[in-house]
Amino acid sequence: MTISSSLNAGVAGLQANATKLASISDNIANSSTYGYKRVQTDFESMVISNNGGNYSAGGVSANTTREIDLNGSLVSTSNATDLAVRGRGMLPVANLTDLSVGDTNMLLTTTGSFSTDSEGYLTTDSGLVLLGWPASSDGSIPTFSRDNEDSLEPIQINANQLTGEPTTQMTLGVNLPATATVADSGAVSEQLAIEYYGNLGTSESVNVTFTPTIPATGSSNEWTMTMTDSVDPSVTIGEYVLTFADDRTAGGTLASVTTVSGGAYDATTGSLIVDVDGGPMEIDIGLIGQTDALTQLSDAFAPVSITKDGSPVGNITDVSVDGNGYVQATFDTGVTRTIYQVPLVDLPNPNGMIALDSQTYRPSVDSGSYFLWDAGDGPTGDIVAYAREESTTDVANELTSMIQTQRAYSSNAKVIQTVDEMLQETTNIKR
């Protein structure tokens, strides 16, 4: 009966507008929730085939969609590990409760306020822990699979962690006095101790002795460089005869290096390799004809520029995350090292994911297969520290939609009231 279909259409209208009002109320309630993605409610008409020329009202149905692909505005904070994604991509996280049973169960979010808990995990107040790829001991990130979560680990910062880097390379920027190789100069050897860090973080030194060759007449422009290791000073790890040029164009630069013992001098790199207690040590003394390291000028012995790599043992004092997702730990020795990398996860259809509590989402069949990108690569944006993403709710638009929904709800209620009155009139035909 046509009049009955009108009643059903009115009821369907009430249900659809009640659903829209529920989504509006959820959006308004979360207008100040960081990372909240608004819910959009759309109506679809339901058409029932006409039978015998009589029109039958089909009504309406409501479909809700969470607009996960919308980006909210970013606001600055004072916490270095407050993170937000600027652009496409999502941060991988997991519930701490899942970790206790050995299951990562990756979830996705676009922002979070992370801080270390009692065990050093970077977590939010809601119990979400940030996931990332662990770095190697040298700070590099190994190659991991990008189409699954198996290689991701919860990021754990151990404030009491000790670390140090052994010294493997040093540069001798030293000026030797030209007057010391002159006949009857009476010059003595020059001593230089260069500290280096061993494999266990211990402080040792390479002791270098520069002995001038004093000729009977004139100037030799020649020195003997002898090196020992403080671990065993009785053993010579390298001995080299250095000759310097005295012509107008190249005066004071290395003219030749003769190896007596130790690793051979490499004229293409200007370096030599000696064996200290912890292993091979590359020492750069400069190229032939260049002034980039050892020189012989004037009458002063001067260690102009001594550089080396490595660092002493130190404790973590600070943690930061850069735009490419590298988690960097700063130690009290001033050394900064990469300890994790946080990827950005991208999916073909972000809106197809399953929405969960705490602004987290789980990939589904509808969202498509995900891929773990380096932040800033491919279609993804970058990661912003000291920032949070605001809710995508526009309160003014939601209030306007609320007024429209209220009017539509009232109109559907009026339809039901009218159908009721018409049915009453039909009942009153026979009296």
C-alpha cells in the first residue's frame, strides 16, 4: 500500500538523520582531539520498482565514512618527541599490551605525544608505543623488508646506555721548523702525543717523534717520523723518512716519504696505515706538494690541526627525531648517533582502514596493501617534531549541518504524523 510505504520512508528518514546527528555530535565532541579524523555521513535513496503504476516510497539509507586521508593543521609543542606527519603517510605504532605477549600488531596514526616510560619505550599516555627499524652499531640502517611489519621493533631508549666509538682515522696537521735541519742547528727531536679511543672506550695515544737530520753543511730538509703506541711504547708501529721541498713553488711541502717500517705511504691519498693495539689506524700526513697536513716552514714546531674520529664512552642525554624519521640520540660527550628509523606507512585507500580507539587505524582489505617508505620519499610527506596534528573537525560547518539535520528530522517526523492522520481518516470512513 502506497500510504504504508510513506510511513516506512518517514521512519527510514528518522533513522538516517539520527545517524547523521550521531556523527555530527562525535565530530564536535572531538574538535579538540589531536589527530581526530571527522566522520562524513552521506544519504543514499532507496528506490523500489513501481508495481501496476502505483509509486512505492523506498526511503533513504545513511552511510558513514571516516575521512582518514584529511590532514589537520599542525601546532607546535615543547616536547621533542611530539610527532606529526606533514603530508601523506602514517606513523607505525603498537599497543603496549600486545608487546607483553610478543605480538607487535602494527597500528597506524598520524600524530602522537611520545615520551619514555619506566622501561624506556617511547609511548603515549594511551599506551601506544612508536615502532621503527633498529640501527646498526655504526648508526646505519640495514636493509629491511618494506611490505610487512616483521622488521619493526618498539623504540626503546635506555637512558643509562653507554656507548663509544673507536678511533680508526686521524690527520696530522703539523708544521716542522725548517731551521731544525740546518747544519750546526743543535735542534732536538719534537714530541707529539695524539689521543685515540680504543675498542673498549679506553683512552690511549699514538706517540709521534720527529727527529731532524742535521747535515755537516747546508740544510737537509729531512725528518724521521717514528710512531709508537702507548699500550706498548717499546714497540715501533711505524717509521718514515720525510723529505720536504725547498724550491720557490713548493717550498715547505712534502717532497717524498720513504717507509722504513709500518704500513706503506699511499701517495694517492696522502695516508699510511699502522697497527695500534685495537687494530689498523689510518693516519693522514698529506699529499706530496700539498699543504694539507705536514709542512716544514719557518722556525716553529706547531700542531696546527690534529683531527680524529671516534668518541669516548658516554650516556644518552637527549633524543630527537628528524624529518626523515631518524631517531638520534645525543650523548654527554657531544656525539650524536642514529639509533632507529621511523618509516611512514602508505596505503592506496586510507579511508578503507578500520578505525580504532586513540586515533589509531588498522589496515584492511578495503585499504589495500601497505608499503613502508622512508619519510620524504615516494608519495609520503615528512615527520615534524615538536608538533601535533589538530582535529579535522570544522565546528562551524558541523553546527550548520546540525541545524539542517534537525530540520530534516522534524520534517520526517511530520511525514509520520501526516500518515497517521490519513490512516485515522481512512478508519473513520465507516462509522
